[in-house]
Amino acid sequence: MTYDDVAPWESPGPLNGPIGVPLVDLLDRLLATGVVISGDLVIAIADVPLVRLSLHALLSSVNERVPAPWADGGPL
């Protein structure tokens, strides 16, 4: 086994540089706990705001063991 075959966190010496997280693992962690994305969109002409939209989205994974927050089963 060479030094290159060892994962960075298992190396005997100090860590050099950032340790990357695979995108799949990052998405799995975010969706397991849930993510809220929010933002505002303002359409203006000559610095006069005409339309303002507030956007909010909740991204989360679906699990059969977790009951729906609605008493009647949900909006669908």
C-alpha cells in the first residue's frame, strides 16, 4: 500500500489542502434534513418597483415512516 492509496483522513501526517465531499453525499445529507430556499424577485423600471415576488421552496426527501403534517392526508 502506498501513501496515495490511503484516504486523506487516515493518513499518518497532517492534512494538506481541503478534503472534498462527494456531491451525492452532500445531497443525501441535505435532503435527509431538508433545505429551505427563499428569495425575492423585484421587477422595477427607473428605480420604481412594479412587481415583487417572494419565493420559498422546501426540499426534503419523502419517507413512509414519517407521517404527513396534514390530518386529511395532504393537498393531493
